Amino acid sequence: MLNTSKKIAEIRKLLIKNKIDYYLIPHSDEYQNEFLPIYSKRLEWISGFTGSAGDVIIGKKKAYLFIDGRYTIQAQNEVNKENYKIFNYNKLTPLNFLKLKKAKNIGFDGNILPYFKIKSYSKSLGKKTNLIPLEKNLIDQIWKKKPRKKSSKPFVLDKIFSGENTKIKVNKIINFLKRSNTDYYVLTACDSISWVFNLRSKDIEYTPIFLSQAIINKDGKCYIFSDCKNNLRKKMKIDVSFKNEKDIYSFIKENGINKSFFCDINTINFNLANTIKNHGKLNLQGDVVQLLKSKKNKTEQKGMINSHIRDGASLTKFIFWIKRQV
């Protein structure tokens, strides 16, 4: 089993092999989730830091961890300072660090870094710096016992909990596409997909979102890209096809010529956005679903109230227990 020093040494060998000066390792996955499934905890594996936000940059000589104020003490306790230099974002950001280092070639995984972030970095760092999307994640190449991604087993959320059936929600997206004269709506935020299609899953502990990506055609056809085993077409009562997770790229290549794709600027990853850009028209905006789901129906309002009652009762019991024990 590799210790932290050996892990970094292996990464440095790959830096030389790929002719890059620094490698970016964000705390994120291909869906830009804050809380990650085990197979996506690359930053934790390479550094030992278990917080829910952070960035690692590994260079040929030194490695760096960037965290926010919530994790100042935690990072000091979890991370070996002989291996990593720790910076707080309010003193030095990864972007400003790269500016100071004047790095020529910077590698990253285009599946897990958002398109807007890479474009922002590219603009700020200038033409003398090359941001290079590597075909395979460097962490994955040395993480020999990396946990495998489990197949999703999504289930349909009943209307008594959602208050609105899937067809009505999908029609809202279709109406938006027609009004904006757009061919496809690309859903890359898992919480948005879960809401629109009334689907939930146990893909992430304590967070019932369904790890997937989706596309809705202005004609009403829906496509969900995931590795799920459950066939839910009949239960969902909409025109939907379930496809393999990676098929989203071939779908865009085959159907995207001269077509426009509305995408969430905050969650679409670099590789997916680039594929759309190369085969169709990329329209980056905010996720309309976030606005739609912010307007709670009566069932959702009642559910929020009831969940706060249960939460308040649990917290009260916990505080009572603490006072009795301490």
C-alpha cells in the first residue's frame, strides 16, 4: 500500500511522462457534487484531507492543498505537512498560485473540472500557459485498489411526496426550449435530474440524488445517461430512454450537428461542453430547473415543514442527551 510520499512520487513520474508542470486535483466528481461517492474521493486519497471542499496541486517538486476557513484545524491535523504546503483560499487561491509560478503546462481531468472554471483559468493565465486535458485521471492510474462505482438503483418518487408528476415537470422544460428556440436541454446537476424526473437513489450516503446526466429534446423525448440497472420507463409515464453513461458523447456527436444545447454553466464539465461545442451550438446559462424547483408546491411545502419538525425533535433529543452526559 502506498503512503502519501510514495503516492506523490508516483504522480510526479506521470507529470514527467505527460510533460506537465502541475496537475490539478479538485474535490469534485463528474457531476460537480459537494459530497462524493467513495470512488470519486481522489483528493482525500492523495492527501488524507477529508473535508467537503478543497483543491490539491501537485508539482514536480512540491505539493499544495488549498482549503477554506472551515477546515483550518482539520487540514493541519489530517495532512502531513512534510508532503503538503497548506494555503487558505483567502490568502492564496489555486489560480493566483499558478500565476505566481508562471507554469507553462498544467494538466487536469476534463471529466471532473467544470468548463467555465477551465476557461476562466485560461483567460487569467494567458497564452503562455497551456491547460491540458489528460485522457486518463492521474490519480486513477496509481490508485490500484480504487473502489468501483456501484450500479445505480433509482426508484420513482410517488406523487404524494413530489406533488407534481414527471410529465408536468418535463413539459415545463419543453416549453422553455420552444420559447428560447433551443433544441436540447442538457441536465448535468444530479439534484436537477432527480427533481425533474422524480427519481431518487442511494448513490451517495445521506444524499438521495441519482448519479446521472440527461438530455431533453424540444419534441418531448428524454434521455437519461447512467449505469442504472432498474428499468423505470413504464413507471415514469413519459417518453424516456435509459442509455449507458458514456453514450452521452456519442449521442451528441450523432444528433448535435446544427443543433443548439442549453447547458448549466456551473455544472457541465469541460469534456462534455467541448464535445457539444465541436458538434453543435453551446449555450451556457444558469440551470432553469433550480428556479423551477425553488417554487414549492403545497405538497413540497408540507414536506419541508414536517421534515423540520422531525429534525428539530432529533436535535432537541441530542442536546438533552449531551446535557445529561456532560
